[in-house]
Amino acid sequence: MPESRRYGTRQGHLIYALLYFLYFLGHGSYFSTLSPYMLDRFGSDARFVFLAGQIAFPAGYFIAGYLSDRFQTIRGLLVPMVLLHAPCQYFLYWPGLDLEGATLLGGVTRFFFAANMQLLTIATLESLELKGFSLSRSAGTLGFFIVHVVLFVLETRFPGLLSTEVSTSGTGGRIGSAFLLLFAIACLFVQKDRRAGAKYYFLEALNTLRHRPVFLFFAISFVYFSGYQTVDYYLGGYLNQRYGMAGVYGGWCLATLLELPFLPLCARIHARFGSTPLFLIGTGAGILRFGLFYWDTLDEIPGLLLTQLLHGIHFTGYYMGTIFRLRHFYPDHLYGTGQGLFMVLATASGALIGSYLAGLLLEWNLPARLQDLTGDMPGTQGLPSAEFLDFGPVFLASLVIHGLVFFSFLLMRDPEKREHSPGEPRS
């Protein structure tokens, strides 16, 4: 039995579930601590760390996808990249790191995260198909949940244990690098070679962008991720401002509760209705989520932390819809490159612009806010810490963007429901 087919068995489901579980144990602590840690240390200047990550993120996806498509391999790329990923994540949270060092390591860490996620996604899709992918990816959500439960307990039951002399979240961020080393060992069980046997041509993947449905999807996603990046880079800083790090960890525990049942359900929704309902559900949840966060900046809402429950729908709807739609647009032998192009032209480019503008919005009302809170005007020697930042304009901008994207999908024809004709992407 060919190797790729052997992994389609129950054993394959268990292997890829374990891989996602371990990877998201490592990624979880990085994801939730990056925003509060960098904003706490560098104020709005943290946007340069975030920008470096957004520049490196698409490069990781694209380079890993291209190399995998070009040389028809997975394991030989994945294992060494994970071994490089772990120390980069660890030293990103080193207490003595200055802004320049954090910016450099922020980009490198994000590069390896994207590259490894790309390779793991390709391996899972080829081995288990769409339904198996959604089930295995659920194990990643479980890992994300567990690591945040542990961090929440440590933060609340053992105050100060996770603190460093410069931030309350640095130790939590470094914990994940140990799980990445375990993930590297488990990667030895990933399939060695790609399943697709067709000859690879980069221009074939690039020319797919000329088709109107593909171009429109990329353009709308560019707009979407300019608003969604708030979740990755600024939401944690606001939760830290409101509740402290216990609120950050607790909020991300809540964020996974709806994601766990929704992930397997996405494959059924797609099989019956296509991807468009997933995009509408995801963006609709985002509208409600950012609307509540914006409201809270004007008048504090009791139980705001429960708003994080919406993340499981907000993130999963668009994420799984994208996986399904790109599988519709690109055949197996081009999928890695196609997803890499999407990450460059839509996900990262949109988030790059959005993240930089969000950093400027944080400073927009800063002089008045600082004077209201302290009676002093900001000096010229650096920016104040995260406690003085006004997140209201950031949440409002993301709310408006999600509203525009929601109505775009509502009005756009679903390309997966159209009759396939020569010259169009295959289903």
C-alpha cells in the first residue's frame, strides 16, 4: 500500500490529530502572549514587531508551499524548520531583548510558524481529505485550549510565577517552545513525499488568479484580514488592560469552546451548502464581536470576557471556508503554491496594512487620553505603556471592515455552485 494511502487509515487520523495537538500546545502560548507582552514592553511601537511578523508570515507560507510543490516532499522540509522554530520562539520573549531584536525575531518566528503550518496542512489534506482534515484540526484546538487552561491556573493560583522583570507574560510565551520540540519528534511520522503526481508549473498557479472568482475572493480576503488582524495583535493587549493576564488566558480558553464542535461541522456545511455560508457565519460573528468590544471601550460591559466565545465561530468560519475554496480553485499539485499566493496577496498584505494603521489609531487619541488619566502630556522620550492606549478606534475600524466583507459575500455568486467550464478552476 502506498505511504500516502496508509495514512488514510485510523492510524493516520490519530497521527495527524497528535501532530496538531502538539503544535498548538506550542503555538497557543505564543499567540495569546505576543500582543500583551509586546504592547507592555514597547507601547504602540510594538506595531513594528507585528509588522515584521506580517511581512515574514506570507513568505513562510509561500516558500514552504513552493518547495513542497516543486520537490514533492513534506517531511524533509518540516522537521528542520520546526527545530529552528523552537529556539526562535523562546528567545523572542527573552527579557533583555530590545525593540530591534524583538522585531527581527518576531519576523523569523512568524516565518517558521507559517511554513510549518503550511506543510502540516498539505500533509493532512493529502492524507485524510477534507473531512479528516477538519477532525484532526480539532485536536489542535484542544491543544490550544489545554495550554491556556494551564497558563490560567498558573496565573491565578501562583501569582508572579509567570512574571519576569519586564513583563507579566514573558514566561508564558517561552513555555510553548518546549512543546515545539516534542512536535518535531512527532513529525518523523509525517508522510515523506507528496501524493500529487502532476508536473509542477509555477505560472499555472499564478495564472489561476486571472479568473474572476479567484481574483474577487483574494481581494475580499485582503480587506477582511486588514480588520481581522486586530484579533492577533491588539485584542490580547486590550484584555490585559481590562483584566490582566489571567483575563487573557481565560479569554482564550473560552475562545476554543465553540471552535471544538464547529470545526467538524464545517465539512458537513460545506458538503451541503458550499463555502459561502461559512464566510457569512464567520464575518457575522466578527461584526458582533468587534461591536461588543467597541461598546466596552465607551461604557464597560459586565461579562465582556464571554465575548471571546464568539472567536470559535469568527475564526473557524473564515478559516475553513478558505481551505475549502482554495481546494476548489487549485488542484493537488498546485495547492501549496496557491495557498502561499493567498497568504502573500490576501492574508498577510491585508493584515500588514491593517496592523500598521491600527498602531496609528492607538496613538490618535493618546494626548487627550493621557491627560485625562494622569494630568500630564506625553513626553518626547518614548511612548507610554499599554494601560494608556485607546483601543476604541481599532475595534470600530475592524467592525466596519467586517460589515463590508459580510455584504460582499452576500452579494457575490458562489463559484463552487457554478457549472465548471473549460479554462476555469476545477472543483
